[in-house]
Amino acid sequence: MKKRVLAIFMALVLAAGLTGCSSNNASETTSSKQEETTKQAQSEGKDETTAVTTAASGEALELSITWWGSQTRADLTQEALTLYESLNPGVTFDGQFLSGADYWNKLATSAAGHTMADVIQMDKAYIQQYVDNGMLVDLQPYVDSGVIDLSNVDPSVQEFGRIGDGLYAICIGVNSPALFYNKTLLDENSIEVKDNMTMDEFLEICRQVYEKTGYKTNLQYNNGTSWMDFYLRSFGEATFADGKIGASEENIASFFNLYKIGIEEGWLVDPSVFAERTIGQPEQEPLVYGSDPSNMSWCAFYFSNNMASITNAAPEGMEIGITTWPSDDAVKSNFLKPSMFFSVSVDSEHPEDAAKLIDFWTNSVDCNKILLGERGVPVSSVVADAIAADMSATDQMVVEYINNVVTPKCSAMSPASPNGATEVYDLVYKLEEKVCYQEMTPEDAAKELMTQGNKILESKQ
């Protein structure tokens, strides 16, 4: 079993290279006991080595770390941090987590006031902006010195966090876009979902589900622009390119038209449903949360590493399935990506200690036996192999999905989002809302995005 999952992982990381996919210091000690545990750690992970390193200093140290995500992620992260504290006497953590939208707003505020946490969870969509504004520490010196060990991480995966000549983030997992769906509901109504659905096939399922059950569809409403980018990739375009909006006005209009169609035909979740929900929080996702079919969805657009959170949040008796996001060109649209990164902020007074925590996250087997791929398939091949036997059926389903469904039909992910992308995302959200409330046509929304979006991006250059 371990060999099988390792083979899956290696296929994944090789496919995740920047060229695209085929058709994501230890100090010396004199104690003989410490030497023994260090040797053991070198063969199984770096827990004991890290413990020896920090404990030897004997100094009290509090590090802050912040991340976004579900309650499941928060619980697992806190458990992993507690493990680190037990291995490193004197080290404590101030851990903070928020939902996606709230996280980026708070991070922007703390960046402006130079009060960012020591370690921050980072995403591909934002890394370029934070590097351009001098907010992240170049981690390459810590890799060169051995504080962060990437010897068991595929070189292509290491490159995910590189901007220019610097390495500003360490990828902590690899994943892919994934459509989660209420398999129980669809099976009961004899509605079939297949991998790599075309857009027409997906829309037909939306209609069938609504007609037969009353359940609606959530098209990733106001929850990032990854769905827009995925859609535009099918035309060989991207949301951003060369510091500008990278797609044609016609194709952007066709994207907004999906919301218009859904509202007119009745199968789209009404935006009013989200007024009292935290968008992007798996526990409040219409797929698993709601009082009746009129405010629930049969599917949810997320990334593969969120399957455990969605499954845990699902009510008893609901089986969650996984498939690809719809596209008329699966190879162009599908991609493997770093699920997320860890970076060290320039506000940290202890950047080396922060780097040691990232090394622990990357190389500790015991740490990853707690996390079990919740942030994506571990990037260390040694760790991925070591935790295989501990993976749940859900975790293994995700690995199989990435290896057997996405990897054979994907291409390189889109370039990092440019400075100003955050403001463009906010504009997209407003335009989606206006289209859903029929206050604006898809064509006018596309024109507004092209005009105002490019003005935003140009002002940041």
C-alpha cells in the first residue's frame, strides 16, 4: 500500500511541473540518547531532530501563525502545533485562523501596519502581490543552510514558491480543482455524474437535479476567481496575463452568463442565501448546510484537499462524491497546483525559528500523521510514503482522483496573479452579484471588468 501511494505521489509531482502535465539546523549534541533519536528521525522524519535543536536553546519563544480554513483544519493545525511545542520545550504558538475572505482582508490590514504573524499561510493568487510589496522573507538562504530541508521534494514543486530569484514560500501540499457533490441525492434520483463533464453536460445535471429534487447549484458564488480562471482556460485564456485582464470580453461575458441562465431557470442558489453565511467556510457551504433544498446545493466548487472538511461537515447519511469542474476542454482547464504555502513575514523577529516550523511541517512524519493531507498531498516523498497506511478512505480517494483523473488530462497552472488582483477579485464579486440580481447584463459585466479591472491593475504597476 505504501509503495502504491508513493507511486501516486511521484506521478502527481512530476505532472505538476512548471512545463505542465501530460494529455503540485540541527545542532550537534553530545548525549548518546540524543544521537540515537536523531538517527531514528533521519530515517522516519525530523520530529526528534527538531526537538533536539530547539530544546537545546532553553529559551522561551512565542511564534505567531495564521491560516484560513475550516474548523477541521483549525483542529488539526492546533494538534500539530501542540506536537511541536512538546518536542521543543519553551516554544509556544499564537495560532489564529479565519475564513478565506476574512483572512485576506485581515492579512492586508496587518501587512499595512507591519503586524503580520511570523508564519503566514499563503496562496498562489496573492504571493506575487506580497513579494512585490516587500512583505515576505526570501527563504532560499534557509534552504541553502539546511534549516529547511527540501531534499525529498521534487524540484518542480519547490519552484511553485519562487518569484524571480527568491524563494518566498514553501509549498505544503499539492491539489487540484474538485467538484464535490451529494452522491446520495444523485444516486437516489438516477442522475449520473462523470469525470471531465462538458459545460452542457453540467448544466443539464443542474436542471435535472432542480426539477427532480428542488436542490439548486452554487457556482462558487463570491468565493475566489479560480472558477472563472478554470472556465477561461478552456478557451486558452486566463483571468490575468501580462499584468492585465487576460481574457476576451466575449468569453468573460459567457462566464457571467452562466449566472444569468441559472437565475432565469431557477436552479442557481439565490445570492440572498449567503447574506448570513461565511462564504468559503466548508461547514456553511450549501452542499452540506441548509434548512431545505431551496437554499442548498447539490455540488460545491472547491479544491481536492477540502474533501475531508466537506465530508466531516456533511450530515449523517450524505455520501460526498468527487469529480472535475466542468469544461469544454478538460486538458486546457485542469491543472495541479500548490494547495497553499507557508511563508515567513518580514515582520517576524524570529525568521529562522519560523523557518524551522516550516521544515517541521514539510518533513515531520508525526506531524503529517496528524494532518493526513488536509492541506493537500504532502510534498515530501518520504512523508507521503510514511503516512500512506494511516490515510482514511476519503484521503485515499483524493489521491486516486488526482492521480487517475486529473494528472492524465491537465496542463500548467496559470501564472501568479499580479499586484492589484485582490481589488479585481472584489470587482468580480460585485459583478456576479449584480448579474444574479438582474441589475446588470453579462455583457455589461464583462465590459465593466475589462475597463475597471485594467484600470486597477495599471494603477498598481
